[in-house]
Amino acid sequence: MKGNIPVLFVSGQSLAAAWENSLLELYSKGIRIHTEYDKPDDPLSLDSTMMVCIEAPQSEPRIHRAFPGGLDFLEEYRQEVVEGIKDHWIRDPKNLEDKRWEYTYHERLFSYRVPSQPQPIDQIAYIAEKLSQKPFSRRAQAVTWKVWEDINIYDPACLQSIWCRIMPGEEDVWTLNMNVRFRSNDAYEAAFMNMFALVSLQEKIAELVAEKSGRAVAVGRYVHLADSYHIYGTRIEDFKSRFLSQIERRTFEERTWTMEFAQMIFDEAKEKIAEKVKEQTEKYL
């Protein structure tokens, strides 16, 4: 029907396969639309509502070589989301002169602050505690949106929520399923890193539930829902030359890396990441 935003669904066994499938589906069936960030002569963006199901998030190959950014940056982003290495960069909302960040996902998930509450809320700890007691609960979720702040800031959170539930798996081992929802997700330049970091968070939640319950907890399927899953018009030519050209010239194995390969680079990058964050912190503070 004319005027409808297309609703698309893809799946893949691995993260690399699912992300690749999502971009091909978006390129094939997405619509053209303006964004709030467009300059007068910018081409229209490609957009859809997208659901991506990663059937086995820990399966290989996990990493797609066409995501924009290096492996060292991917590890830095994972640490930002899962370990909170940049939470101290968040500005004081009462200080209009403070030019630091509006938020981090880690801060919103692990230290969610509400004006009426004296202490921040660790929503990830809540999820782990809830599922260790009631694995079938539908209430194990965390949110990021702060309506009293985010409707008036320049860069509000794109990730909106995560939701987890446990099902019995092989040999009755608990299996942690996770859904995430984005209001807006840059499919080409950000989605792969988002998925990679959030699967790492899924692994962390599974470990926390296992610790609290005394049960083995496996990582189950991961579902990534984006209300707006898009490629900016100014990036479409780069997408064609960098991503689509690989599809035509290389096999899937040649387009991807395994975690075994990437982990060596991640480990080598950790010291540099710590030094980089330290230098940037001194600049911010």
C-alpha cells in the first residue's frame, strides 16, 4: 500500500550472515525517505522497519569484514557498551556548558537514573535476578529512554530496550533468548557493531543468570528489531563499492572473519584502547 514503510524480516545462522542478509534485503526492498540530518542537496536515504534474527549468535564466522571500522574499534565499542569504559564522559544535564556525551548505553542499562530515586537502577542485575528465579518471566527487560530528557536533546538514545527470556534447551540446559529494539539504526555504518556488542551483553547476562541460579545457561537466538533501519543517502555509493562489490567478488568465507582470528587483534588492542580512553578523558575533564 502506498505510504506504508516496508516491514522486512531476515535471519541467519551467524551474526555475519544475518547482518549481510539484512543489508541485501534493505537494498532490495527499502524505500527512499528524508531524514532530519539531510542537507539541501543530499540524496534520499534508504529505509525500512527491519527484524533480524541471529539463530546461533556464537556460531562462526561471527565477524563480517565489510563493516566500516577496524577490529580494534569494534573491541573498543564492545567495551563501551558491556564494560562501561566511557560512562564518565556523560555530561551533567544541569550544566548547559558541559559538552560531554548525552548518554552511553552502558550507563542507561547498568545505572539508570530517575529524578525521584536516590540511587541508580542496575537493570541488567534486575534481569539476571528475575530470570534466575522465574526463567519464563515476561518482565525481564531494560529500557534506555528518559522521556524527561530525551525529547529535548540533540542525540537521543537509538537503542530503546532489551528483553530476555529463558527456555529449556538441549539436555534441559537453560537457553537465554534476547530481543532488542532500536528506534533508529544505521544499517550500514552502525548495526553490525551494535549487534556484536549486544550479543556480548547477552553472553554476560547468561553468565550472571548462571551464577545466581546455579544452572548452566546457554546463549540462544538474538532478535534485533529496528523501527527505522536505514542507509543514509550520502553513504549509498560507498555501500555499493565497499559492501555490494564484495558480494559479487568473494565467497562468504572470504567476506568474514572468525572470532579466533579477531580475538588476537582484540587482545593486542586492549592496551591501546585503555590509553586512548585515558587521553580522551583528560581532554573531556
